[in-house]
Amino acid sequence: MTKVGVLGAGAWGTALAQMLASDGREVLVWAREEELVEEINSARTNSLFLPSAQLAQTIRATGDLSEMAALDTLLVVTPAQHMGSVLAAMPSHPRDLVLCSKGIEAGSGRLMNHVASDAAPGSAIAVLSGPTFAHEVAAGLPTAVTLACAGGEDQWDRIAPVIARQAFRPYYSDDVTGAEIGGSVKNVLAIACGVVDGLGLGQNARAALIARGYAEMLRFGEALGARAETLAGLCGLGDLVLTCSSTSSRNFSLGKALGEGASAQELMADRRTVAEGAHTAPVLVELAARHGVAMPIVTSVYDLLKGDAPGEVVTALLARPLRAEQEAAG
């Protein structure tokens, strides 16, 4: 049986470990915090990141990266901004790395598959992305995801049987860029939808924002070589609708708090779990400008995170010139 591990014991990493262990498979989880390793192994809980889950007996935690390096397949669920350093610290690398973190590296503007390829040369890279709240996956509720394999169908044939479960259904793609862009851009758009909710602007406004945000996602993705049909699927539109509609989303919750008047600086300093969209927004604005792609909603989120007043940002968006819906300028 393929040996599988999860690199990262946050809410999403813990949920994936629980899902993988649902058929009795042994799963090794790496956690940075020594106290979390001890808690998972002794109490079968993760009170820090996923308190709702009672973890399977076949899950074991470790703080030793060398143990993870010996595994055949590794789901990488570290925060996006730390993925490169964690992978580079491993003494050797598994054959298949399945990237489950959603974001773009700050400073370099690299997608996670490029970060992983540089940090773990020789590894085969895949991206797992889709509409997945951690607590639902951990509870065994059904979901479907995109599994984009840089190595094509041969890699899919290796990985899909390891990951698929009755309530966790992967769909094949070879569009790694599209899968990553969908997961990264939707985090920023979820902050915007949270702001709409926090300001009390109503369901109509949120639906309009999701539609116009999706148009921004498409323009940006196609400029970077992603396929429109990928972004119309689970890892794009599917994930966008989920994340923009619930306070179970860390990014939506961050935006809601901003809309209610909280300080961006205080919120980011206070949050135990990562709202990845806050890190992605600045680099996304920079990349969009570099590729000549108009992303007014994403830019507005960046302005909010810099400290602009939510009411003023929304007013500026509403004052944009009238135009045809399908015009490229957005």
C-alpha cells in the first residue's frame, strides 16, 4: 500500500489526514508545534486548529521532516508563504507532492507549483483544489475536488486511488496553472464578499460581486495560460461560490470584520489561522498590472488591507464607468 503523509497540521491538513484515514489507512502528519504532535498522538484531537474532530487511531503525528521524506505521496498543506522553506528543509523528497495550499508567493509572484519544483527538485507535482471547508471534510460529508497533475494521466493513475474516498471525489485535470489560480484568486474575492456582508449591502450585491470577481479570475487566469474550462470548474467557480458565502471561510470572516469597522492591522496580528487572501492580494495586484489585466475588485481589497475605509472603497467601485458586461476592462 502506498505510504501517504500530510505536511501541515492546520485545519485543512488535519481534515485531509482524517479523510485519508477513513478507510483504515495509516497516515503520518507533520506538525511544527511539539505540543500539537503530542496532543494528536495522545488525545486524538487538534484543539488548536480543528477542535470539532475526533481523529482516527491510524493517524500519527511527527515533528521530524525526515520521516515525511520517506513517504511515497505527500499532501503539502503548509501556509503558502512557508511552503518553499519547509520543503527545502526536508533531507529528501517523496515521489509525488500534492499541493493543497492556496496562494501566490509574496515577493517572487511564483505559483506554488513553481515554488515546490524549485524547493524539491525531482518531485512530481500535482495540485488539489476545490470547494472544501475543513470541518465538513473531516466529518465525512461529501465533496468533489480538482486534482491537476503536471505529470498527466500516469501521475493521476498513481495519486487518485490514494486520495479518493466515497465522500471525497477527485476529478482529473492537467491544468496545474488553472487549478492554482482559481484557489488563489477566490481567497481575495472572499474578503471582498465578507466586506459586503459586514457593511450590510445585501445578497444582491454579493451575487454581483461574485459574478464580476469571477470575470476577473478568468481574465487573470487566461493571461497566465490557464484554461477557462478549468476556472469554470470545481477549483475555480465552485470554490469561489463556497468561500464567498459563509463565515466558515477565514477570508470571508476577515472581510466581514473589516466591513464592520475593525482594523486590518489588528485583525491580521490577532488571527491564529491564516487568511491567505490577505497575503495574496498585494502580489496579485502586482502580477495583474504586469500582465495588463484589470482587476478592480482585487485592487479594492488591497486598498482595504492598506487601511482605506470600506465605505469609500465600495463607493469608488460603484463609480466605475458604465460598460458592456463582456468588455475585457472589467
